[in-house]
Amino acid sequence: MIINPTIVKKNAQKGMRTVVRAKKTPLRMCTGCGEMKPKKELVRVVKSPEGEVSLDLTGRKPGRGAYVCSNLDCLKAARKARRLEKAFSCQIPAEVYERMEEELLANEK
Ligand SMILES: [Zn+2]
């Protein structure tokens, strides 16, 4: 089998161009509806180094982040599908979800 070096080079260039385009508009996936949206339209959920899960409305909290649309439906969908638990590989108690739902509601107003 002969590998055509021209084809390999073309594919490599194509791949690089895709990376550059992705950098221009940072998209994140909502853990609720699964849609890719610009970071600004999403709310960050963060797991702190201490293991505490909370909403990060400022986007500045340290720790591992996941994203959800800024609406209650998506947070509830993420809760139902346990996507945040999967993203953080930990259990999230009901009261933590309730607190996040309250915070999200307060943020929407
Ligand atoms: Zn969503």
C-alpha cells in the first residue's frame, strides 16, 4: 500500500483550521439540553477543590466546571439525567440542587 503524502498533509491542514475556528467562539455544551452555546449564555456549575458543588454566577470560582443554560428547565434536565454527577464523578445531594435552582431563579430576575 502506498500512502499519498499530499492527502495526509491536506487533512492535517483541515484539522488545524477547525481548531482555530473553535477558538474564536468558545462554545460549551449545556448539561441539560445538550446544545452547544457560547459560554456567555450559559451558567457555570463548579465543583470546588473541597468537593462542594455550587453555581458559579461570576465565572471565577476555582475548581472543575460544567455548564448549563441559564434556565431552570435545563438545570432540572441535568439533575434528572444525573449529568452533573457524571461530569464531576460525585454524588450531589438534593439540597445542593435545590440551592442551585433557587440561585438560578434569583439570577433570572
Ligand atoms: Zn440547555
